[in-house]
Amino acid sequence: MGIVLSSSNYNVLSNNSARGIHLDTNSNFNEIHQNTLELNLGNGLYIENSENNIIFENIFYKNNEYGIYLDINTNNNKIEWNDIIGNNPSLPGYSQAYDDGSDNSFSNNFWDEWVSPDTNADGIVDDPYAIDGVAINSDPNPIALPSESQSSTIPLSSSSTPATIITTTTQTSSTEERGPGFSGIFVLISVLTFVFLMRVKQKIK
């Protein structure tokens, strides 16, 4: 399982790297945030009989079954801004997530096999991403690239479109880098004038 919570409420699971997370019966109001759940022989995240959990900014990578599995009586959970990549490889063409509960919300997740079309280039795939399961759920706003906070670290599967990461910086040149500037030229002219006058004075003597 990796990490298991059973009948546990108001916990935060954050910044872990594990085979998987399992929220067992009556584990409610938990936060699962910025974890990497990968290479599980089953599901990356399995939730059953639990409610009102928030799952965001995690990586679900190459788990043998679903990346996210919401079992029966799993209700009102929010799954947002996760990167879900290469899961459920034995069933190509099927979803990487499963929902057997009710009123669970998927939004703004990256699904590596669902990156186009994005005709208006707003970063949101035009078509919703269908979630397997009796809930007949979907992610109405699947994002076309991995979420920004994780795009530099997540391992992209071969079917993904690699993200291009562009870092912009603002550089301010110093006076030395730009040259002497007006004040430097003024000082230089003053020094040369002083030297010239001293030489003239010496010749007059």
C-alpha cells in the first residue's frame, strides 16, 4: 500500500515518494499534496468509504492499474492539478482514473494521453476527459501541459508531449558593464584639463 490511513481524519500527507496511498473506511477531510505515487502493481491512490478529501499537485506515474481509484461510498472528494501519467497500461484506451462514488470533482489535471486539441491555446484541452466507473464522471478542464509547479521534475511517458520550461530573468547592468557613462566622461575631461593646464603653466615658467 505504501501509506495507509484507516478511520483517520484531518491529516496532511505531503512530499512523500511512495508506491501508493490508501484511504480506508471513514478517512475524511485529509489533504494529499505534492506526493509522487509510482510503479504500484495496483492503484496509485485508492480511496474507499471516505469523504471530503483534497488531492492536489501530486504525480501519479506508471501504476499498473488506475492512477486514482475512488471506490463505492467515496463522496465529495476534490482531485485537482495533478499530473497523471502512464497509468493503467494494460487497458489502452481506458481512463487513468476510476470513480464509483458520487459528487467527486476532477478538475485541471494533466492526463498524458489527452493533450489536444487546444484550439484557442488557453492551456485547456477542448474536450473533457472521461473517468471510468459507474459515476460517469469527467475532468471538464484537463490541462494540456503538466502543472507548472512540477513540470521540471515529473517523468514524462513516451506518449506525452514534453513540456518546454522557459525561465525568464531580469538583469540590471552595472555602471561598469555599460561603460563609464556621463559622470565618468566628465571626470575624465576634468583630469585631462588639469594635466594640460599644469603643463602650460610649467612652459610659461
